[in-house]
Amino acid sequence: MHTAQQLMKVFVTRRIPQEGMKILLQAGTCKVSLWDSDEPVPRAELLKGVAGAHGLLCLLSDRIDAEVLNAAGPNLKVISTMSVGFDHLSLDEVKKRGVRVGYTPDVLTDATAELTVALLLATARRLPEGVEEVKSGGWSTWKPLWLCGYGLSGSTVGVIGLGRIGMAIATRLKPFGVKRLLYSGRVAKPQASEVDGEYVPLDTLLAESDFVVVSCALTPQTQGLCDKAFFTKMKNTGVFINTSRGAVVNQEDLYQALSGGQIAAAGLDVTTPEPLPTDHPLLTLKNCVVLPHIGSATYSTRGVMAELSAHNLLGGLQGSDMPSELTL
Ligand code: NDP
Ligand code: DGY
């Protein structure tokens, strides 16, 4: 048994699935304080909550930078983010302080790939527009030229960033009759052979793909990657899908490409900022489908993400193995 003084202090920045909380509370080694809300912790509360903490369990909406790390102070041993993306963490600052980082790869791959396929189909086959027409009385009769879109059968799909999620997307899309699967990234991937993936330069991918799917990480190299020049290289009939991070896209350039007919349609699960303001120009376009960052949002996936985050945190606190530690 640990006495109250020996208990390590943990700050959890949001209400998370009970599977994760249970693990933390039953561990008996830490005193957990929780920002007990579905809404993000205000910055001032984060700085206050983290003070003196040994462990921080955070989400992708929390910017963990030098200010937060300084507020935490020298006790901090581990940051566990309930996400696979870690672009919200200032890793240089984290590393400097010898703090370990846990994240949640693999457990959300299937859910995110599934959502990407759903978004691609919804965008290409114009599902939100169709639903809206039914509700508004715009459906007068069956019309040969009405609400036509683009199908996957016989198509070329280009995946930017054939990592865990990119591979899972490719694997799911192939059975729809995709003829060619192109991918681009920093290096060719041996596992691409499982989906007959062809490693091509980005320009080739953009010129030849009917569907361009972005599933890379947000890094200084990918920030703003999808800009005017990028969209200009795509087919006019091309459909653009992004389920990585909003900042990979220059949204003004995307708006111009969509409204000017440079590309056919776009489906976004991620935007800048999040939430996207309701008066944002992209939301006025019928050929743009925007979802509220729900790639991993299945009950079971979020439960497992919370469990893994809790185990990562406890491993870091105890100085033992973490099930998914990020190599810094
Ligand atoms: P991985 O690390 O497995 O894959 C990331 C891929 O990005 C790698 O293949 C990597 O290629 C590639 N990449 C890195 N730099 C570049 C570059 N300059 N150009 C092209 N590709 C590049 O991560 P996951 O597949 O697990 O996750 C990917 C991202 O998806 C996360 O970082 C997160 O941002 C996002 N995500 C979004 C979700 C949502 O809800 N919408 C849910 C989950 C994740 P290489 O191996 O060559 O470095
Ligand atoms: C992540 O994990 O990075 C996603 O964006 C949310 O699950």
C-alpha cells in the first residue's frame, strides 16, 4: 500500500472512457485529478492542473509545449496521449526534459480506415447532398443526370502516407475494384506488395489518381502540402480525402480548387481550426463533405485507446515498459 504522500500525481485533461479511468484508479499508485468535462481544459486550468504532476494523460486538442512542461516541473516522468498523432506535443522540449511519451498506434487503425472509406464513398457518391434533397423535397423523380458521382470500380487510388492507416485504407479499397493503387511518401514500403501498391513520385500520384487519400502524419514537411500547386496537378474529376490532420491542407487553396472546378470534390475529417467555424467558406460548398474528426470514434476503439493510454501512463510512472512508447 502506498501512503498518500507516496502516491504519484496524475493529471487527466478530459473525461475519458471509463475503461481507462478504471485502470488508473485501481492501480493504487497514483492520485488522479481529472478535468471532468467533455470540453477541452482551458489553458489556465491545464497549467494549474499539471503543476507538480508525475504523469499527464492528454488528448490531441491539448498543446503540450515548453510552457506546460515548465508548469509541470521536474516531477514529470511521462506524457500519455490518447491519440496516435503526436503533432500537438513539442517533442524537442519533452526530450530535453527526459520525459517519456506514450501514444495509441494500431488500436485505432481499423476504425480510422473504415471511416476514411465511408467518407470517400459519401463524398464521391454525394450522399449528404442526396439526403438533403430527400428532406427538402428536391427529389422530384428518378433522373438520369441527377446526383451522379464517381465510383471506385476501375479507378486509380493514390494514398499519401502508406503507414498503418494508409495500408488499412488501401486494403479496404482494393476489393471495390480499384485497378491501380499508387502511393507516395518518404520511402517505398515492402508491405505495399500486399495491395499491389506502386511507389510513385507525388506529382505522378496526383496526375494519375481518381481519388487522392491523405493519411500521413503532420510534420514540418507535410504541413501545407496540399496547396494550390498540389490541387492544380490533380484531375478535374479527382476526389480529395483527408483524414490525417487539417494543417496538411491549405484550406483557402482547397476552397478555390473546389469552387473553381479544379477538382471534383473533397471529404475532410480534419480541419484547421477544429471545430471549423460554421461560417467557414468550405461549408458553403456542396462538393465538400466535412466531418468533425471522428476517424477513431467507435465505442470499442475509444475504450481500447483509453486503456492503452492508462497502461502507457502507469508504465512511465513506474519506470517500466510502456505498451506503446514513442521513440524520441
Ligand atoms: P504511421 O506513422 O503508421 O503513418 C504515417 C505515414 O505518414 C507514414 O507512412 C509516413 O511515411 C508518412 N509520412 C511521413 N512524412 C511524410 C511525408 N513527408 N510525405 C508523405 N508521407 C509521409 O501513422 P498512422 O497511420 O497510425 O497515423 C497517421 C496519421 O493519421 C496520424 O499521425 C494522425 O495524424 C492521423 N489520424 C487521424 C485520425 C482521425 O480521427 N481522422 C485517427 C488516427 C490517426 P514514412 O514511414 O516514410 O515516414
Ligand atoms: C489520433 O489518434 O491521432 C486521431 O486523430 C484521433 O483518434
